[in-house]
Amino acid sequence: MARYEHALVVYHERRFAEALELMQQCATERNDPIAALYTMRCAKLLQRPPPGDWDGVWTEAEPAPAPADRHPERCFALFFSTHRFTTFR
């Protein structure tokens, strides 16, 4: 977790090459999809750096592709299996 936190710090400090390397390690070692997302963002930000007043918010004209392993029925089942509901009368 310390590596991921450090990667976020250097990402927000605009040190994208270092953040890319750290996020790649997190993505590989932990099979972390969020670190993989940041890896992609770092690579893009290295190619096209953000403006000087960048606040760390990511905006992209094209939506990111959905992960191949995403199944809406699993997400739905997970939601209902992890939340308790109260019936109001």
C-alpha cells in the first residue's frame, strides 16, 4: 500500500514517469485495476502533459473501454449480496 500511496503523490506532483513505473508495479503485483488505469493515464500524460494549472483531475474526450471481464449480472449480484435492505410500510 505504501508504494501505491507514493505513486499517487508523485502523480499529483506531475512526475509521471516515476508514477508510471510505480503504478505498473502495483498493477502487476496486486492485479490492481485502478493502478492499471493510472498506468494508462501516466503514459498519456507523458505524451501530452497537462497545463500548468492542472489540479489532478483526469478528463478525456473518449471514454475508456470497459474491462473485458466486467459482467453486469455479477455487479448486480455483488451489490445485493453486500447491502442490507429495510422494507418500509
